[in-house]
Amino acid sequence: MTIFTDYFVICSGESTTQVKAIAEHIESEFAKQAVKPLSTEGVRYAHWILLDYGDVIVHVFEEETRAYYELEKLWLDAPKIPPEENDRADVRNVPPETDERLSP
């Protein structure tokens, strides 16, 4: 569907504090598998935090901001993967020797 990523994860929190907590938890879980984001945006104000992991881009919105931008409308034709199908997915789907984000 896009040339710049394989997956979008879109989620939201009820407050900027919760948005920051969600983003920190995602970063922590990826870090356990030695995966670091290529880029992180929006942490300072936390209305919309973007975590770019290359093949996966995570958008963490404050609920009002998510409703305003309606990002999901841009990807109406994209297949949706229910979370329960990926609960145990390995975020490190690229061998370490081919991806500089993974530590040795």
C-alpha cells in the first residue's frame, strides 16, 4: 500500500501522560529485542507521537488528536490485522546482519 513502510500501528490514549506511557512501553518492548527506532517525533507535547521502526511505523495519538486527523481514513483499503493475531509476533523480522538498528 505504501513504498515507505509495511505496517502502520495506530493507537490512542486518553491524555498526553498516557500517550507518553504507551510510546515508552512500545519502545521498551522493542528494546528488549535490541530494536531501536530510526526516528521519534512528538514526544515533547505528546498529542501525537510517531515511532519509526522502518518496516513498522507506530502512531500514538491523544484521542482528540486522533479524531481530528482521522489517519485511518487514508488507509481504508489497507488490510487490517487484529491485535490478537500478533500478540506474540517477533518484532525483529530482519536478520541482524542486514539491519543496522539491531545491536550485535
